Amino acid sequence: MLLRKQTVWLLTMLSLVAVLSVYYITSPQETTVNQETESGNGGDSGNADQSTVVSNETSDSAFEAMRMDLNDVRSKEKEELTAKVASSELSEEERVDAHEQIEQLDELSTKEDMLESMIIALGYKDALVRADNHQIQITVKAEKPNPEAANKIIQMVTKEIGKTNAVAVEFQPEK
């Protein structure tokens, strides 16, 4: 019975990794194309538009690099926990605990993606949400820092996630 549960769990995790990989591979290209077309249509001089596109691509790549680093760290954690779950040397309680930790990591990742989508839906160019069990760090790409907007984001996060120890909002300027 345990073997079947592990097999179902493993297949679920692999499909989740595949879906997230496709999402992250396709997402940066679409964002860059949208920003190039917006920058190209709205400026008065060609040189100003080109410098804007370059800085947007740089900050986009910084956001994507942070996302990839976070995914790498979580993947390594999941691999270690998966090894614990598959280990016959550990007690049943330790394996169940490792499985619960994997589920928590998946849930946390899903919540981060959902919050990023909600923040972008508020009208921001991009958002990056990094969460752990005690703190949520949010970086938002906006024209200028706005305390009212930060408060609105914090309230939205608190409503969606529940009470957390700390929510920090940082605004990264668009250029």
C-alpha cells in the first residue's frame, strides 16, 4: 500500500515540476516581447526607447534569476526530502514528516504564484513573491514607491495567506 502511495505521489510531483518548468520557460519571453512593444509605441525618440527596453530586460532577467534560484533551492530540498521518504532506514514517522514537508513546499510555491498573479493584476509590470514559514518578501516593479499601494498589497497578502510574522514590500523602479 505504501508503495502505491509513493508512486502516485512521485508521479504527481513530476507532473507539477513539468508544468512549472514549461511555465517558467515560456513566461520570460512573453513578458519581454510585451515590454518591447509597449516601449516602442509610447516613446518620442528612438534612443530613449532602446535604453528603456534594455533596462527592462535587465530587471526582468533579475526577477527571473531570483525565481530560478528559489526554484533551485526548493528542488534540492525536495530531492533531499524525497530521498528520506524513499529510505527504508528511517522510521515511518520520519518518512511521513518528510512527505508533509514536501507538501508544504508545494503549497508555498502555489501560494507564491497565486500572489504574483494577483499583484500583477493590480496593474504592476511584474512581481516576485518569496515566502517561507515566517516571512513573505514581495518585490514589485513600479514607477515609484507608494506607501498606499504597499499597504494594499500587504492587506491582500494577509487576506489570502492568513496571519504571518512579517510581510515586506519593496518597489523596484521601472526604467
